[in-house]
Amino acid sequence: MKTIFRSFISIVLLLLISSRNLAQDTLAEFVCETAIETGISRDAGTVQSVSNAADDRLNFYIISDQRTKFGVMLLRMKIKSRVRSFFSKNRMYTVVAKSADSAAMRIEKIVKEQGNKKIANIWIDSHGHYCNGYSSFTIGNDEFNAKNIGDSFHTKALQRIALYCDEHTQIAIGSCYGGATFTFPGSRNVPAQPMNGDSLMRGMGKIFNRSYIYGCESWVMAKPGIFNNRYALAGYPLNKKFSDVGFKPVWERLGEWHRYQNESGTFENVNTLGLNKYGEISLLQTGYQDLHGKKKTIERKVSNLKPGLFKKFSEDPEKH
């Protein structure tokens, strides 16, 4: 009871401290969602992906504890996920981690406290680094990509988490371009090269051998309704710089996700992902691009792309 009370007080204090920024951000998010999700039904329907025993399993939402220019965005997601965790009846837990090791330690502790239950779903909230020219995700200060995902020393923390996962576990690389299979168009600093998101997913699959790994070709958003099984994870940012022609392959693949399972060797395209109020990953019944008017919108956006709008594209790696 004391633990629940302390958690509640922490949430209230966090909300009070950040209320000004949170209100501004929430308003901006609402405007963004209204602009790009007009015409989408709230009852689009979902198809639960894998777990048949979710009620007796644990779900984890992992957020990196980093001081970056995305600080306000991260704070907003910490508040949203922690509030959702508080009302999830011990089914969803938010893990704020400074490193993959600290994430593993926290998950291990929660699993043991809950009677060594298995994990049903893990969502890794992260940012893709497009101008690096490859797919990646981070947990705290640790980055994982196609080159180091096969390094058993570098992935020791992930291996520890994998001990609590099985064929009923789903793991989503929640970073933009985390499952990208297209060729990065190149810049002055980085040549044209494969993003290798499929290789990153396969590397994750070898660690979580029987689990299902998800990765996205395009942007992964965090709009209002993120825990309501809606298209809050699909769509595009409104900033002018993302209308640069260098983002053409990203625009063309909006809402496209892949799923991989190492045990069967199956790499497949799946519908756009959603999250419910317990942090469970589900496949939305209709793919984002199959929604009314979306393909025409994408065609229009692609035809209007221009060079020179993303000034840092050929300079320092830009995070998103």
C-alpha cells in the first residue's frame, strides 16, 4: 500500500512540475493529430498479434533517461506511460533507464516481485538517427544497430531480459526507421547505403530466439491516444525540414511494419502497430496507407518534396 501511495504522489508531483510544458506539448500534439488523422475511425479495429495469455504476463514500456533536445518529448512520454502503468492493474510497467544494464536490472526486479511471470510485450521507446545512414535504437546511452547486435558482450543486458521471454512475447523496436530495409540516399558525410533494419531485427531475433520482433520502415509517432489501440504511432512530423527530398523513402513507407521470428526464420510485412491500455502490442485491422485518402496524401507529399530544406542533412547527424 505504501509503495502504491508513493508512486501516486510521484506522478502528481511530476505532473505539477511539468504542467506548463506538458500543456503546451499536448495542445501541439492535438493539433498535429487533428491535421493528419482526419477521417480515421476511432473504432478501426485491432487484431491481437501473438500472446494468448496476456492477462497473466507482464508488459514493459522502456524509455531512455537521457538529457537531449527531445527532453520535453521524453518527459511527456514518461508521464503518459507512468500514469497508464499506475492504472494497469500490475500488467504494464514503465522502465526509465540510463543504460541497457539498468533496464535489465529493473525488469528482473519487477519480474521476481510478481512471482517470476513471463513477459508478454516490450516496447522500446527510442529515436532513430536518420543521417547516420543506418537503423538503430537506444536504451539509455547504449545504442544497438546491425553491426553490434551480434556482439554477445555488447548485448549481455538484452540476453538477461530474454530469459523471461518466449514464443508468446512481442518486442517492438519503437524507433523511427528501426526496421528500415531501404537504401539511405546518402549525404556529404555518409554515402548511400542500406539501412539494415532487417539485419537489426534478425539480430534481435537471435537474442530473443522464440519471440516476435517488430520494426518500422518509417516514422514512429507518439500522438494522443497512444495507449488506445489507435493510429497514434503512425503518421508524419509536420516540421518543414522533413519535406526535404532526402526523406523520400521514409514518406513512401509510412506506417509500414515488419515482424521477424528467429525460430521459424519468418520475416513478414504486417499491419500498422498499436498499443492498448495495458501496453500490449496489437496489429491494427487496417494498414495506415489503406486508410481513406492516405495514399493520395502520401503521393502529394512525395511530389512536393524539395532539396535544401533539411540544412543539417549533410552536416551533423540529426536525431528524430
